[in-house]
Amino acid sequence: MTESQRVAIVTGAAGGIGRAMVQGLLSAGIRVAGVDRDREPLEALTASAREQGRAAELLTIATDLTDDAAADAITKATRGKFGRIDILVNNAGIGPGAIRPDSWQRPLKFWEITPDQWRRFVAVHTTAPLTLTNAVVPEMMRQRWGRIINVTTSLGTMLNAGSPTYGPSKAALEALSAIMAKDLGGTTASMWSAPTCRPHSPMPPPRCAPTKA
């Protein structure tokens, strides 16, 4: 199969590194379903794809990953448009600024975190990657090819003061990624974990370097 026949899902697609990944995949000839919560930045992503001459290869999906039905909706829409799914990039993330906009100046303390805030971070950073991966892995195995990329963070950020929701939820994703990779051993689908900094993104201050797991 040529790259132009591949289909990727990218969450957190409308901004930061998610937008850059969508643009890179489109440039490589891969069709993309770009997922984000807000419609306005997705419209800007579509305009960018149009400038690339790739608008027909982009599907945008506005959904909230904290919704239990999101994974099913995303995969159904992608298959409905492109007929298959070959690549999943679990990139969506929310930072401490979602709780306190000036959290870099006034770091959060763990005792300030409510159960609902905790659940929201776990839902986006850990549960959504699990449910989306579960929704695409059987298809990847049948196709005898698949790639799953989970965007995590550095160990320093996981343990960083001021990140009592972001750090632990990303640490859980890192552990889950390692288990996924082991479970997929011997299959034709592969799992990659990508600790990364997020320039121009409301995430914790950069304390990381890209690595491969």
C-alpha cells in the first residue's frame, strides 16, 4: 500500500504540534481525520489544508474527548469518509492553565484539585487514548499494518510541582503505552510513545527532550 492510501487520526489537531503533524501528514500524501474540541480552530486547519491543495484529504471532527461516545463517533466518521484507519496519533492535551490561567506564576497545589478536574485530565490524557486505540487495533491487525503514537511528556514534567493533574495523567499514559507495546508484540501493529515539549501551547514549561520508547 502506498502512503497516499493510508489514513491517520490525529487528536488535538487544531493547534500546536497537532496542527503541525496534520500538515506534515497531508504533505506526505496521507489522508487525515483531525479531531479537536472547538470548531473555529478546525476551520482554520481546513483553510490551511486548502492552501496546501489537500482539503479533500482532510476530515475535521469537533468532539469532546471526555465524552464516552467520542471514540466510536471519531472512528465511525473516519471510516465513513476514508474507508479505513491505519495510523492513530493520541496527541490531545490540556495543561494546568485550564484550571488556573496564571498557573505558571501561581502553580497549582494538589490539595486545590477537585475530583471533577482530576477526572477531566485523566479522561483526555489516559482514557481517550485507551478507548481510541481499542477502537482501531482490531482493524489494524486485520489489515496487517498499523501505527499508534501516544504523545506523553518528560519524566521531569510528570514529577514537576504545579502539575498535580497533568503530570500523573501523562505518567499513566506513558505506563499504558509501554503495556500496549508489549501486548502488540508479534502483531503487525506497533506502538510508539513520544515524550515531547509543546512550544506555543498552554502546557507546563518545557523540561524535556524528544525520545523514543
